[in-house]
Amino acid sequence: MNDLKEQIIDQLNLQDLKPADIGDDQSLFADGLGLDSIDVLELIVLMQTIYKIKLSKAEDGPKVFQSVRTMAEYITANQAA
């Protein structure tokens, strides 16, 4: 998960953060890292370019991008598929 955290930091240009600053289950949105809808688009691009995974249904977005752990689980599940 540390690699994913580093990729998120790079993709979103969060240079003031280190992977250790992001909790595995910490919310990525308002009550956590404070990401917004534009940031989610960047995370979708990250998953497509690095992991070759497309979000299959837009309505899955809030569940997939809830935390680093939920992103990692989605990536793992869809890479194996």
C-alpha cells in the first residue's frame, strides 16, 4: 500500500505529505485528506495509466475511493480478473 500512497502523492502533487502521513483507512475526502471531485478524476487516471484498470461503473466511485485500502482492494480484485 505504500507504493499506492506514493503514487497518489505524486499524481495529486501532495508534496507536503509522506506515505506515512496517510492512514490506510483514512478518508480521502473532506474529513480526511480533503480531496475533491477533480482529485478523483486524477485517481481514475492513475488507475488507468499505472494499473490498466478502468472503473467499471461510475456509481462504484465513492466506494472505491473511500480510502487507500479500498483503492488497493479494488486494484487487486480487478488485476486478477
